[in-house]
Amino acid sequence: MTENRSGAAPRQVLRGRRNPVTAVLPVLIVVNQTVGVACQFVQHTDPRFPLAYFTVDSAVLAGVIALLALLVGQFRGAWQLRLAAAVGVCVSAVVFAAVIAPATQTGTWFQPHDDWFMRTANLLLHGTAPVLVVADYVARAEATSVRRSVSWAYVWPLTYLAGLLAVAAVFGGDTIPYPFLRPSVVGWPTATGAVIALIALVAVVSAMLSVLCRVVIRTRARGESSV
């Protein structure tokens, strides 16, 4: 097994027979993300436009990629897009569970004023989505280095951040949905620290995904060699 060092996406290892897991997971992801995003749009708890949130954007990305997997199978850039989706939903879930939820009135995922659409969206986008998307990413394990995974993992968050800053420049800082990223609310030191923490979180998540994929690939290789 060797690492692909060319500009192309890394080669999927041990293709063998069609894995039923990779056939079922995209269906589950499409359903989960569609329902979760739809609930976020129809809920009456949070008046902010849903696509302002990294969570919702990452959910849409994951759903579209899963749909493409169902319709066309493998496609150019699939590895990078699946990585972006996996990192996006994982980072969203970690930030929500570790930062946003504890800072709420109840300190939990659900608030007394949340309607059922909001509760459903939180559960599907922050709870179920990371499990399904990561499982799909690992089931299609690609042979690539930690460095390459980490490098590509930053593309999606930086794209979101660039779009968010562009919107904020036009419509004002209140359009930024996360208080910890708004210097006018938490101050520059805290906002800067939050950005640094997010940079580190993206690196950790993408590195863990890379290592997990390598473990899966080695396990498959040992299993096939013993047959």
C-alpha cells in the first residue's frame, strides 16, 4: 500500500465486492440531512436565516455529496468533498455540544422555548449526522497522509468563513451567527482565541479521520490476506 502523492485524489484501496454499507449509508444521510435542514427552515424558534450557520451549510454539503454517490457513484473530487462534509458535521457537533449548548439557559441541547422542529433539527444535524457521515467516509476509506487530509480539511471552513465575512461586511457584524466570533460581543482576545481553537479542532478531526481510515484499510488487508 502506497500513498498517492500526485495532485489527483487518493486511490481507494481494496475495492473488491460492493460493500452494502456504502450502498445504505448515502440513503440514510440524504434522508437525515433533508429532514434536519427542512426542520431548520420551518422552525419558529430562531429567526436567523438557516444558511448563515456552518452546521446547516455542512449538512447541505453532506446531503448533496451523498445524493451524488447514489446517482453517479464515484466522481472526481469525491474524496475531498466527503472529507469536507465529515469535518464540517463533526466540527459543528463538537462546537454545539461543548460550547453553544452549555452556554444556553438549560445547559443542554434543548431549551424550553424550542419548538419541535428546532429540537428535531438539533438532534439530526448535531447528533445523527456526524455518526452517519463519518461512517460513510470511513467505509470508503482512502489511502492518504495525515498532512494531506489536514490541508484539504481547511478548504470548507475557510470557504464558509470567507462568505460569512463578505456578508458581514455588507450587512453588518450582526449577521455573524456565533457570538464567540464577534469581537463586538466577546472582545478581540476571545474572538481570536476562538478562531485559533477552531483551527486546531479542524486539524484534530481531519487527522483522526485519516488515522481511522488507515486502520480500516489495514484491517481489510489482513482480512483479505487471511482468506
